[in-house]
Amino acid sequence: MPISASRLRSDIYRILDEVVRTGVPVQIERGGHVLEIVAKDAPNKLKRLVRRPFLKGPPEAIVHLDWSGEWKP
């Protein structure tokens, strides 16, 4: 959703910092036209992923788990 030129003017540094940080373009509506601020070198999305704990072990150990005692229909 485009923001107004007035909002851009009042928050330009915050908006520009967010575009640089996230790589998500911002659309501005001005005189019936839509303009877009885009980071030329957008950050790599994979580098922003948060590392999560994972299961260590063979995949077969997950496939053959018996959850029948935990399942409550």
C-alpha cells in the first residue's frame, strides 16, 4: 500500500533505514502516480534467517516414531 508524500517527508530517514535494513521497497503516491524507493543492493534474505534448533540424527528415526500413545482423537 503506497504511503503519501507527506508521510515520506515527515519520516524519510526512518523509512529509508527500513528499506536498507529489510530490502522491502516502499511505494509513494504523488499526484496520481506511484513511485517506489528500492535498495539497489538489497540484503540477502537467507543471511537474515534466524538459526533454529534442529533434530540431529537419521531421517528414518523421525519417520518411524510411534505417536499413537500421544494422539487423542
